[in-house]
Amino acid sequence: MRIVVLGDLHFYQLAIWPWQLFSKRLLGQANLWLNRRRHFKPSLWPSVRDQVLVRAPDALLCSGDFTTTALPGEFRTASTAWAGLVEKLKPCAGAFVVPGNHDRYTFASARKHLFEAAFGQWTSREWPTQRMLGDRTHLIGLDPTRPNPFNASGHLGDEQLSKLRTCLQEVPVGHRILILCHYPIGTPEGLSDEEAGHGLQDTTALIKALAASGRPITYIHGHIHWPWKWTPPSAPNVIAINAGAPMLISNRYPQGQGFLEIEIPDESGEAEYSRQEPDGEGGWQNASP
């Protein structure tokens, strides 16, 4: 089974009404005009979309942050792009998404359930949620996102963590577990630690829950716009993978970061992780995650 994971897409809208700025969106739009729009290139979407179709995945996932400031217009653009991709996948392919903090950027966007309205058939309103990918792979989705006027932190809470522990216990032995959540559970050695106001507030409790299960777990996330793969020292049973940001350009990724690909054998055996990355010559290449 082949699974493709798209990270932070951050579709954005520059032209907005003045009254839409009476919220945290004022800061987000200022950052968009001064910084983010120089690096995120929606014009890369057709290439990303076409390469996903070339890979013909059995399942397509997204780790959240479809939008930049949770504007209705941004959701329309993002959902249209996502729907257009999903409709062209092979008929048996499944698709699922979790929200990112930018998808609940304002209290109004969360109250009006703009994310659920845009991606209702591919997401959930109850968390954690569990889906089957094939016969022996369990996907568990988490949602720690919430509107916050001061920072970009997330919080799962005791109830969601308790339900997660139950979900992990109920997965049959020998079956695979994938967890999809927007926020990371730490950063690999050599990278700066995430700022407190930008990360998951109950990371320690989440890691303990994952480690206590004793089960091999692949934890897939986004949020920090840089792809990586590592194992947290306090949870040796967990492989944590950052899906990156497909349409973000930088010196290291002048054509965008591409997307994550997971190959899961039909029976027992280790899963293989790689990225599809633009090669700078109009094509794509396999790269380490």
C-alpha cells in the first residue's frame, strides 16, 4: 500500500475586506504581505498535484494548514484544489485530513466550523478518530488545534488523550498504527527546540501515551516547515515524520519541498519512507525523508 502525505499547503488570499482584519488575522495578513507570500508559491500546486497522481497512492493524507488566515475564500480555494486531486485518484483510494492551527486561526472561523464545511467528507468532528487504510493499517487522527489570540500553541486535553490510549489498546496485535496530527512531538537533535507558544502544550503527555502502548507507531505531522524523520529518545517505538510544506521555496528547496510517501508491505515487514522532491530540472526525484 502506498500512502502520500501532503504537509502545510497554506493557500492564501491577499485581497480582503477591512472588517475581516478585526482579529488575529491582522497580524497574519501583515506577515503574509511582508514575508510569507515571498516564500509560499501556490503556482507550484499543479506540479504537486500531477506528481501525486503519477504516484497513484492508495491513500492520500494531509496534516493540516490548508489555509493561511482561515478566510472563507482561502477555504474555497483549498477545498477546490483538494477535491480536484481526490476526484482524479484511483477509485479505491481513500483520503483523510486533520486541521492545522491556521485552519482555526480566528474564533469566528472555529465557531462557524469553516474547516469542517470545506473538508467535511474527508475529516471528522469527533477526536480522536480512527479509519482503516487497507485491512491491517489503522489511521488515528488527532486535533489539538484551537483559536488563540496570542500564539500558535495547541492542546489535546485529558479527554482526547484518554480516548487515544483506548484506541491504541484496541488495535489488534500485528496491525500497523499511523497517527496523523498537525503538531510535532519534538524536534530532531541538531535543530532548535520549538518555542513554547508555537508547539503542543501537552507534548509530554502525548509522548508518554505513545510510549506506554509499546506498539510500533508512525506519527505524521506538519506545522514546522521542514521535512524530517526521527525517533524521540523517550519513545523508541515511535517514528516521527514531518511532512514539510510542498509549496514553500527556500535555498535548500528552490522548487518546493515535495511530499512524503510511505510504502507499506501487504504482510509483515518494515514500511519504507521517502519524499518525492522536485529535481530543479522540471522533473521529480526520490529523496530521504
